[in-house]
Amino acid sequence: MRSPARSPSRARSAPSGEVTAGVDAKAKGEFSTPDKSKGPTATVGAEAGASGSGKIAGSLGVKGAFEGAFKLAYQRTWTTEQIEKTTYNTTVRPGDALVFGASSAMQRIAGEITTGSGLGIRKVVVDGPSTVNTSTFVADTFTVPGNTCERLRPEGKTGTEDTTAPAPPGGLTAASLPEGSRFKDRDVLTPTRPDRPPNVVENAMESRPRPVGAARTLVRTAPVIGLSLCLGLVVGPTAEASVAVPPARAAAPVTVTVLNGDFAQPAFTGVNTSANPYAWSVGSTSGTGTTGGVWRWNAATGGHPGGLIAAMLRLPTEATHGLKQRLRGVRRGAQVTVTYDESPSVSNSCTAAALEKGQTYTVQGEGGSLTNQTTLPTTEKLPSNYWKPAWRTGVALTFTAAANEPLLTFASTVPAAQNASGNCGPLITNVRATQEPPPVDKTIPAGSLPTSEAFYGNDRRTAADAVAYCNGAANRCTFTAEDDYSFSYYAPARVAAETYFNCTRNTLNRTRPVSTANRSYGDLPAASGLPGSGTGTPTNMAQQYTQGTGLNPAWTTTQTHNVNEIVQPAEASWIETQASRQRTEGWFDATTKATDPNYDWRLHTVIDHPSTNLSDRLYQRTGPLTASEKQRCQSDRPNAPTPVGAITPAGAER
């Protein structure tokens, strides 16, 4: 295989004219297989451009695009594009898989723009196709294990779900193949470009004997432009078994953000305030809830050893005076540990009898049991006429979350005779939390995704309400994916179209089209545009999803492949497909945060769509006939008796 001759640097003509514009750059890869017998054709390209108004003369490279876009102002759109192609022939032996990858050659120009009058723009970066390096195609041949291609076709059953970790954003990524595949051969193909001499490669990539090892061949993370093709000849049934290994929990607890856990906001002056703390709701979770539902004492009067402000639980009615907050980022099934500090009241409204045995309250995490607590007692009154606190630090509560963003609730249980009409209750502060997140569940079918959930501060709202907010403007919300719970995977295998039986005594050759279709799943209202229809302008939320994930999926895909079948006598031929999928779980959050988080929107959703970084799998299968199929092949052809002239020569009667 010869590499193309390198062309010397070419002189560029000087541009002329004026322009105001932006620049853009993109890479692309295409893979088409119109006829398997003639081999695949692959194209990889890169493009950079500048758009604006004016006219410009001359030839521009990437550097010219950079200069032209910011120094000139011309009356049209100007784009430079580089296309590279290579054609190669392949021979795929039975039981082999063929995987393709491509790496685009790019060039990055960075610099500053100055006007000569003191104005300028710094840190401007433009990516475009390289004029020096050549892009590369990689074609790898693998031998797939027998339990992949040498099985009887399924009869009324689906394949086992096969999950694959998502590809990293750059560098190297493992080729996606069935477990147990063994590497056989690699061919590196250098494509040609219009500005270089032709380079057509004829490469007979047969499955020739080579030393084999564990399959860990790597291909460049560029567009995955191939499909895995498996040709199998079955000599007998193979036992199939799978072992489910439950994933382990996180090795160390993960910190949970408790908003305003020290009750410092909003700030206040004086000894105490009845203004409810930000991010917490009192009684109802709608907004701040009951006005003046708690009191807050300053650090000096509250006497916390860490100098923190303390919140006093007032009345023993959880529905109207319970202090509540949802624990952001905690998932259903997580093991949550909440710690906080407690003390009896310091209020001068308290009596000695109300404090001498401590004060009672309850604490509960959604999904856990209601826990009764009693503070330490206090009997000393300070010269300021306030009671001396008795802080107990590091009080812990552990529970298993029964919902996403479970509600944490503190409520006084001091009886009416001792709470001084809500002016004498226990103090809490320094609320913190950790969680042991649940393992990701990859067994949930795409058609049974978890229901989307919406919150307005601590209050549950409908998904339609949150969609109406986020969809109201282009940047109203920001989407953030939960990487630990988002993944690429392969859907269960299914038989495509019909099964072909060869009941003759001869080998049969035929060409059949195989069509595959992939759709997207989600439960958000149609107004969100997620999943999208694939036509028309994307909605604001669809654009927020793309910006947050870097994915621009084709929400619905359809592909047709022509497959050549060679069916031996007394064998069946069928095609199995496995669709490549991407499942993304994450949050839409209000981009501009409210001063009080009680008035921020959040929407949790799960979207499942065709993968953008994996190719679909197409398995070409042959195998022996079952007992019932053999009986069908041995049956007489459809016939009927001839009532008159059964032995008369043909044509004797008209």
C-alpha cells in the first residue's frame, strides 16, 4: 500500500475587498456500501468557512479564512472545504467481523485581531482542514466467537441486551464488537484529496492466518463509518448462558449539596429574624411556605461553636411549620446520610421547665422512618436574659431515598404548654449530607423509561409546566447530563424480514434487501420537541439538549442494505440486527438562578435515541433446519387429482 505523494505548499493569492462575518468549522465522515461484492466506499472531510457581506478575490486557506473573517467585510458567503476519498476491495471470510474508523486531519489557527486604533479581540481560534497532513482510514478484521454467529436463530425469543460504555470525546476508543472477538488483521488506508495525485487502493483484505490475542484493537475517535458484518456457518447448536453480575455501589460517599444549610441567607442584623431562610420551605413546599414559620438567631445569641446562625423550629405542626428542603442530585435508591447540629432553644420566652429535660422534635428523609429526637437540656440563663445553648454536633440520620430529590423535614414536637406560642423550640444548623448513589440500571427497556419529574424550588410541578418555562426562550434553561447514568448500548437482537429455507439439492445464491429502522423514546410533552421529529426547526429545548450533550442525533433513522446470501442445501438463512442506542439522563435547570432557590425550575428526564458514535450491527446467519422445517421440506408439493383424462397425453384434448 503506497501513501500519496505529498504536495508542496502552494502560494496563496492575496485577498481583496471587505468583510464582516463569523467563522465556522466542521468535520464529517460518510460510509456507503451500495454493493458488498465491490467493497465499501468511505469519505471523510473537514470544512471551515466565513460568512458575511462584500466581495473577495483570490484563494484563501485556513489562515486566509481567519484573516478574511475578521479584517475584511464582503458581500457574500465564502467557504473552503476539503474532501478525501479512498476505494478498497474487501473479502470477508465466514465468522469474521469488519470494522472501519476514520481520523480527519485538521489545522487550528489561533491569534488576535487588532484594528490599529487600540481595539481588538483576543484568543480567537479557527479550526479547518489541514493542508499538510492527510486523513486516515483504519479497517480491522476480527474473528467473532462461536456463540455470536454459530447459534440457531431465535424462535420466539429476543437476544440478551448488550451494553457498551460510551466512547470518550477524543483520543482512542475500543472497536465495538461482541465479547470474545479476536483481532486478526489491520489495514491503514490513506485517502486522496483533490489537490493531490490519485490514490486508489486495491486491498484484498482476506481473513488470513495470523497469531491471535484478546480483542483490544483501537481505532481513532472520528465518525464510526462502518458496520459489523458476521458471516457464519453453523455445524451444531451451541449452549448459551449469561450470568448477571450486580454492579457494586460507589466506593466512597458522594457529597450532596444542601442549599443554605447554615441558614445564613438572607442576611439580617439584630438578635433574630422571622424571615424564612432561602432554599427552605416551611409547611407547604410551595415557595417559602408559612410566613415567619421559623426564627433564626444570630451567631452570638445562638452560641454555636462554629459561629453559625441557627434556625428555631416553632410549632408542633409539620403541615404548617415543618422545615423542608429537597436534596438536589439524590436519586431514588440512594443511601443518604444527613448530619446536623442541635441545641435547645435560647429564647427568653422559654421557661426553665421547658428546657430542663431537653426539647423534642422529629426529622425524616423521604423514604426513611420518622425519627424522634431530644436535645440536650439546659438550665443556665445568661446575663443577657437568653438561655445558654447546649449544642450537640454531628447528629446523623440515614435513610434510603424513595424518590428523586427526596424531601428532608424537621418539625418541632414541643407541646403547646411549653412552646410559648411558637416562641420556644429546638435549634438546628450546619445541615450537611452525603449519598451512596445507586448503581445504573441498564436493563430498563427503551419503551419503559422512568417518568420525567419537574420541581419549582421544593415544590413538585407537572412536566408540562417546566417545559413551558424552558421552551419560552433559547437559553432559558441549561441541560446537564448525568454521565454516570448515561450510556451507549446495543438493543436486543431481532430477526429482520423473512427466513429463507433451502429445500433443494443445490446451493442457492440470491441478493436480498435488509431494512432497519430506529426511533427515539421519551415522555416529555410534544411541545418540548424531545425527541424531535427530524424535520423543521428544532425547539428551544432541543437546542438546549444539543448544547448540553454535544449530540445532534437523528431522532428517526432508516437504512437499507443489500446482502448476498449463499444458502447450502438443508440450511436456513436469516439476518439479525442490533440497533446502536444512546440513553441520556439529565436535568434541565433554569440558566439564570433566582436569589432564592425556592423559585428555580428543574426538570429531570431520560431520552433514548439512535447512537451517534456506534454503528448498527448486522448479522448474516445460516444454520441447519429444525425438525419441523425438515418435515416441511420433505412434504409433497401442493397437488390435486385429475378427474377426467388422468393418463391422456398432454394436448390430446382441447
